[in-house]
Amino acid sequence: MAFSSDKRTLASANSDSTVQVWDMTEGTIPHPVASLTGHSDEVGSVAFSPDGRTLASASDDHTARLWDAAEGTLLHTLPGHTEPVMSVAFSPDGHILASASQDRTVRLWDVATQTTTHTLNGHTGPVFSVAFSPDGRTLASASNDKTVRLWDMS
């Protein structure tokens, strides 16, 4: 699950291949707004861009996807991983999306062009999580190879 930066929207990843979007403006009880469809397999992770305009999702269908958070429309499908994508994270400036996969890689995507800028290799097992440091200079990745790797983003 992920909150938008203004805390008005909550998104949840679902095993039914959808991303659910919830309106949080009416207090603490979420109201369903949209069910985003397009993935062909379970969705395991979601993340909002820092400005809250874009929502990313990671799926067992080997893709990450970018969605217009306000409209609920699919913007782009990011193919390239050869196994399920387990986690997605935006850089603090929102220009880069990191995706972690069971294919033992982390891909860095230029959000504006939807292209892979780097594929980070080194884990010997599936990569299950990625996170950027608050200043965006470091990316952390965690794997079931029992390691956490820190990647210099420069």
C-alpha cells in the first residue's frame, strides 16, 4: 500500500491483478475510487511519485506500470524483467523509478522516456525490495540472498 504525498489517496496492490485506489478525504474510512486494470497477474507493490501525479505498480506478470493517479489511466508498461517484479520505488525527485525483480536485478527507469537507464546486477537471489535514500543519492535493494546492497546513484 502507498499514500499519495498529500495523504488524500491510498493505493493498494491486489492478488486479483488490480490496483485499488481509495479516497481518504472523508476521514479515516477509505472510499473506493477506481480499480486499475491491465496487469495479467498478481500486483505486489505500488508507489506514488513524490508529486502524487503518477502511480507505479509491480506485478508477477514481469512488468512495472505507470498510471495517471488522478484519472486512473494506464500511461506506460515497463517491460524488460524476465521474472516477477516485486517492488517499485520513485526517486525523491520523481525522475527515476527503480524496480526489483525475482530475475535478480534492479532496473532503473527514466520516468519521462520510460526507458531503462541501468540494470543493476550483483544479487545472487531474487530481489524483493528497493528504496531510495531521502536525498536520492543511494538506492538500497534487499534480496533473499541474505544481502542488502547499496547503490551509488551518481
